[in-house]
Amino acid sequence: MDDVEAVVLVGGKGTRLRPLTLSAPKPMLPTAGVPFLAHLLSRIRAAGIRRVVLGTSYLAETFADHFGDGESLGLDLTYVVEDTPLGTGGGIRNVAKHLTAEHVMIFNGDVLCGTDLRAVVNTHRTTDADVTLHLVRVQDPRAYGCVPTDDDGRVTAFLEKTEDPPTDQINAGCYVFRRSVIDLIPEGRPVSVERDTFPGLLEAGSRVSGHVDNAYWRDMGTPGDLVHGSSDLVRGVAPSAALPGPTGELLVLEGAEISPDAFVFGGTTVGRGVRIGAGARVEGSMLFDGAVVEPGAIVETSVVGAGATVGESAKVRDTVIGDRAVIGAHCELKGGMRVWPDISLPPHGVRFSPDV
């Protein structure tokens, strides 16, 4: 697709994922063994797109430090820093001068999706659209804004969240723009494509098409979604060419040590240098590099940060443990807890929901 370039918006601060994002932007968090962004870039490359512009802001230098010019990925990467928050539309407009292709595929950098990207571009071409949106059908659309389409595949409205949605189609955070349409977005100020750009195009009579499918889709903006998305990547439920190992019940990176009688499953990622002790049970979780799960501990659907320790016979469920934190022996953590970096919890503590 020589006439298509990609833009990935990766400027957000990831506040819903704190404390994990205190030291890394959301798209750079280790997800199934590599930064989350690596999975998206691998799918862009597989679709035949070679040139990618990253719209960065928060901890912008971390992207270039890791991916460089993109040559090792078979891509040509350009980085554009957003000095002040400009929203989705403003972020797209901010990178416009670096775009040269006739069509531009835009991605939100925190969405894990399995749609056929070539098919989205084909819909854009065959309908001669000004903008094409990837729309995904979800089981419960009440938590999202809805995007109805007519029999011709034309988007007819952008609706806010409602208890009685008229369609199960939602905006999946992937678009194809005619390059000329990007120049119509106001420059140098915050603009939302969802609230400003797309409704404005409809009002002006522009052709806004919808590419609708039932592909795998997950917004990775919360700890729960991050954990489940990583698990789906490890198990092969979500597609990626960037996995550093085969799909299965667990992904084990170099230098990790797992006791023969530990039970690790459910799409768990075991990071570099991780140690899991005798009789421990780890299900559907993310253990960052250097984490320790001591004998008899139970870790379920949780993130254990780099260098953090879960003590002997502790129970951790639906919890985010920050880097280098220590969870004392026999502690019980559950209910969406977040333990901040370098915190030490004493043995036998029982906590359910507040951040510590």
C-alpha cells in the first residue's frame, strides 16, 4: 500500500494505568513480552504500510530510544512531539506536515484489535470516502458512543452513551483519512475527531464510511483490560507478529526461573529474571522483569511490577503492584488495589480496595 501512511497517536499520560505509567507511557508498557506498541506496529507492517508517524507527548523520548528509525521492524518511523495536549484531532493535525501519501491510516495507540487493516483501506477506496471509520460490534454498547450506518455503509450519526443504544456498532479507534481532509482540521488548538471533526464532516455532506466487523477489540486503558489483553496475546486469541515466543498458556522470557511444582497458566507473561517459588499459582497475570513470587503465593489477573515481590503464601487478585514494591507474607490484596512503587506491606495484612 504505497499510497497509504500510518499515524499512531501515543501522546496520552495513561492516568488510569497508574502507577505503571509513572515511568513509561502506556503504549510502552510490557505487554506479552514486548512494549504494547510493538504489537500494533507489527500489524501495520503486515498490512503493507511502511511509513509510520508517531504523535508523542508524555515521556516522548522513550519511543525513539526503543524503536529508533524503525529499520529493525521493516518500517520508517518519524516522531513528532506534541508540546501541549491537542486531543485526537489536534494530534492528527500536528503531524500533517510530515505526511505525503494520498491516504492516511490513523490509530489510537492504546487499542488492541484484530481487524483486517487491508480490508478497512479497501472499504475506504471502494466507497470513495473522505474518511472511513473502523466500527466494531460489541455485546454491550451502552458503555460507548454508538455509530450507526445506513444500507450503503455511510455513517449517519455519532451518538453519545445511552442506556438504549440504537446499534451495537462503536468507534474502534482506527480511521482512514484522505490527506486533504487532515488539512481542514484547525491547527494549534485542541480538537476532538469524535466530537468535532466527524460530526462536522457529516454536516458538510462529506462521505464518511463505516467498515463494520466482529474482529477482536479491546481498549487497553485500564489495568483489567491491560491484563486481559496481554493474556489474549499470549494465548493467541488476539493476533500479533511481535510475540517473543510461541502462543500458549504462558510466555517465559530469558532468565526466568519457575519451580517445577509451581502452576503458571492463563496467558501469563513471566518476564526476564522472574522467580516463581514452589507451590505458587499464577493465573492470567503479567510479571514484569525481575519480579519475585515466593513459595505458596497466589497471583490472579494482576500486574506485578519490575523488581516487585509477592511474599510467601500471599494472595493477590485483580491488583496492580508497582515496581520494587514488597507484599508481605500472607497478605491478601484484591478488589482493584494499586500498590505504588517502593511500598512495603507488612505480613498478614488484609486489604481490599484503597490505593497504598
